[in-house]
Amino acid sequence: MNISLPDSLKAFVEEQVARGDYSTSSEYVRELLRREQDRSRLRDVLLEGASSAPGATADDQYFRQLRKRVEASARK
């Protein structure tokens, strides 16, 4: 896959590589795509949660029960 960039964006990518954080421009672009993919997944999960029914109230009792479940699971 080849991607054409205007000179200003090409210069920006080259600056990022020159800083030493990335060894190639392809590595930099792949990292940007991974971040966007993660952001998109997070957005989808948040939207799904926002449209779902309300869950249990996260009060002291909720966390006590959660700790008990985790401790019981760790003993197994």
C-alpha cells in the first residue's frame, strides 16, 4: 500500500522518525493506525455502555462483594 501525503504532512512524519521514536515512516503510520483502531474500539464500547440498561450502583457494598468474588476466585 502506498500513501500520498502533502509536503507538510510528509515533513511532519519525517520529523517524528528523526526524533528517534520510530525507525521508519511506515512504523510511525502503523502506530497511528493502531491508536485510531483502539480509539474506535473504545468509542464503540462506551456507546454500547451508554445505551445499555443501568447496572448496579458502585457503592461500598458493591466493592465488598467484588473483593469477595476476586478473593474466592484467587483461592481456586
